[in-house]
Amino acid sequence: MLSIRDLQVRIGAHEIVGIEALDIGAGRRVGLVGESGSGKSITAMSIAGLQPREAVISGSIRFDDRELVGMRESELARMRGAEIGFIPQDPTRALNPTMRVGRQIAEALRLNTELDRGAVHARTLELLEQVRLPDAASYLRRYPHQISGGQQQRVLIAMAIAAGPRLLIADEPTTALDVTVQNEILRLIVELSTAHGMGLLFVSHELGVVRSVCDEIGVIYGGRLVEFGSSRDIVTRPRHRYTSALIGAAPELPRGDALARMMGKRFSVIPGAVPPIGGFPIGCRFRNRCGAASEQCASEPPVESDAGGHRLKCWHPVAAGDAA
Amino acid sequence: MTPLVEARGIRFRYPSGRRRGDASWTIDDVDLTLDRAATLGIVGESGSGKSTLIRILCGLIAANEGEVRFDGRGIGDWLARDRLGFRARNQIVFQNPRRSLDPRMTVATSLGEPIRALERRRPITSELAAGLERVGLSPALLDRYPHQLSGGQLQRVAIARALTVKPSVLYADEPTSALDVSVQAQVLNLLMDLRDELGLTLVLVTHNLAVVGRLAERVLVLRRGVVVDAGATVDVLARPGNAYTEALVQAAAEVSLADGGKPISAGA
């Protein structure tokens, strides 16, 4: 359904994103994972046509048989509402604080569908029920500040799916929420995507969240897709050094007796930090933070290889079967 | 030895709540004991009262009922007789360093604030430089402004600032939730190192059970202002004593990496 080829996003002299291939099949859920500054958000934004004004996009993003790169803004805006839904990160900022929730959803319907007034009202109620807001009618009249963060995110999901898009793009949709609320939202996204056969591009810096939602995961560093495979594969058998470092650094709650064993133990860290735009080294972009880097990593960018079912860009991958 | 901090029967509600006719307590009959050089994790979701609770323990807001004792004396007594000394010994680090550091001040000015306010003296550049080095930052950052630093660097500055006045207790209110996973790990390791090195008593407020599971040997689970579970972390989290703690542990497991590729269960 969505097919990205040789996507390049440039800001000034810097190539922020360089992705050779990324596909999302109809109804498939694909996650993009990486730290802040890795390029995952701008990749997602570029697909939705929401990249910053100074960004220049080249290459190809095909949605069905239409090319999104170079499409007129008015046409892109229409597609964005009607066929590609977007769930933003911070619900408090994404909703208009001065407008009742019902009107905001109705607005999304008026802009992106041909429904008449009566139908818009009925559909608004239906959407509120679909995103599991109990007593939907009472939500119509509320203002954003009168509902919780989790409920606000449900309203935004209702707006994103209002016109029945076939692809949803979610950019860190749960980072502002508590864990139990987060999981309810994740569950809702999974249910809606399954029920309506909606594809999903899910962006997050939390690998655990992404793997719980997505069929496949792409790991991004320095704007490059460094590893791509099934969720299970990426999490249980990471091959790229960056993926395995991300897994190591994730705070995990040990279970049962392991809890006592891990108490007071330091977390493993990824040394250094993501460099600012234009600050990545030549060759492998991760090499200055990688314990396995060699001469080769400094001289040539790693080429893509097939590592037992997943795609990998690393000159010195973690040995297969070696747990992270 | 008497505990460093002891709270008995703490009750608190915000005046605005009472005006709206909301009679419920934000903090409702909380007991708490904190030993010297121990680390206590306070977990709970938004609105559970965990941030309010530590503000009461630090004397930033006063409980309506109950008593807080610090180092053998009541908090009211401390605030009346040695307010500055009490503040110096009880320092807080907040969640979002971009909001807790003044954007118009250099790192040096921000770092020196507690010394100026609580010790009533001018900070010496060398002590500020040493403070930065202790948290793994270069003294060259002293002349920088917050917008020139990354989130992780800013949180280190906030920690360094709290430590300039040699606190006995460091309260950390969600210190890593505004940070990236990899930076979180670095900041948490730093807190562990500083605690061990300085013999700090640490109170860690977080919604992240994994963080408590590594750092805090004791934990207190707060729900709507009430302590629903408390004790040794290895007991409370491995064998939750009530349904709420269990739900939190379960929620963490659903997005855990240990489960491999198991998708989040639908319809629960």
C-alpha cells in the first residue's frame, strides 16, 4: 500500500533522512524506533507531508499508485485527511482549547468527507463510541480541558480515523500518558487497525511499546534504516549494534527472583549521544558510539545485507544467536 | 537510630478542591519512614498524589493533618528556626529540566542559586566547576545557556545544582521521564553513583516500575492519595499485595521486551 524508495530528506546541506526502501502492506503495522534526533519522526512527518518547511524531499513515496513526493499541497492535504490519518504526540497541544470536542471531530468530518450535517452528527457520535468514550453524547459538549489526557488522545484518534483512512501515522502517541492509560490507547489503536484493515506507521523511542503494537520494526539511526525485521526477530535476535544497545538500555522490570538479583545494578548505556544535524561521522553513522567499530566502518557506509529474514546495515553485526 | 524522615497520618487537600466542593483528600492518611542512605521509590499514576507527597516532605506545602519529622524534629519547628538549613538538606530535582532552569541564566548562575539563597554567600567558580564534573559534565558548560544543552545535560545540571548545598535527602520527581531511553539509563546510573558516593538518601518519584526495581530497595505505591502497598521492592513488585499494584506490574509487562514479539492483548 505504502512504498518508499530512495527517500531523501535534506535540510540545507544536510541529508537528514536517507531510506532506500520501506514498505507498509495493507493492514500491516510497522514501527520506527530510535532516539530523539535519529530521524524517525521526520520520516513519518514526510510521509504525511507535514515535514518542516525548509526540508526538501526527493525520491519516491507511493501510496497505492499515487506518488506523494512532488504532489500539490492542496491535493496532499486532502489525502492526509481522507486517506492518511495522523495521530500527534501531545494531545493537549493538538486540540483547540476553545472549541468543544464534538465540534472538532465534526470539523474533521466536514473537511475530509462529503457527509451532510445530519450525517456528520451521527458519525461523530459513532466515532466517539468507536474510540470507547463511554456516554459519547456527553463528550460532544465538553472542552479539551474537561477531559483527561487519555480521553484527549481518544478524541484525536477519532479525528484521525474520521474519514476512514487506510493508513494511520502515529508519532509517539502515548509518551505523555501513564502506563495503564498508554496500554489502553495502544490496545485501541491495534483494535481499530485490525477491525478496519488500516495500515499503521508507529513512531516511538520505546522499543517495548513498538513491539507490542507492530508486526514489523525498523530501527533508525542517523536517518538510516539500520535494521528491519519482524517484531519478534528484532527484539529477541537483534543483529545491529545499535538495536542491541537500545534493548540493553531500556529499563525493564525483572520478574520474580530476578528482581533481587538486579537491584542496585547499573543500566547498560549507549555511550555518547545522538549528534546534532550534520554532526554524524562519515562511514557508518553509529560508529563513534559503537564498541565494535573498525577501519572499515570509518571508510565505507555499511551496505544492506539479508540476515536470516531481516535487513541489516552493519559491518560487524552481533553474532546470530547471541542474545543482546 | 531514628529514621531521617518520618511521616504519620499525613492528610492534605488543595484549597481549590475544597472550594469546588470536592471533599476528597489529595493525600489521605499517609505514613512513611525513610532511613538514612536508603532509597525509597514512590510509584503511582498521574493524580495519585506522589508529587504532592514529596512537596509536603520537603516543606514546600504544609499538610492539613498529621506530622512530618526530619532528623528528629518536626517540620514546623525546622521551618520556624532554621528554614534555610532545612531547605538545603532537602533538595528536589524536577521532571523537566527545560522548565526548571531559567532560560535567561547561564549554567553558572543557575548552579549558584541554591548557594546564594540558602547559604547566603557568593558561589566560588571552582566549586561550581567541581559540581559539574561530579555529574559528568565539562566545566566549559558554565558559560552556556540552557538552550545550548541537551535534555540529558540539563538534567545533570539540575542534579548538580541540588547537590551544591550538600543535601541529606535528594527528592527526584520523575527525573528521567522527559528523556530518551538511552539518556534515561545514563541519568539513572548517575543517580545511583552519586547516592553511593555521597551517602545520599534518595526518594525517587516515578511511574516507571522498572526504575524502582533497579534503584529503590523500598517502595510505596500510591493511589488517589492512599498508600495501597508498601515494603521491600523485591516483595511488593514480585508478589503484589493488591490488585492495583498488580495492574501496574501487568501494564509494565505488556510493553516489556522480555516477551519478545507478543502483541498487546486485545479486549482486556
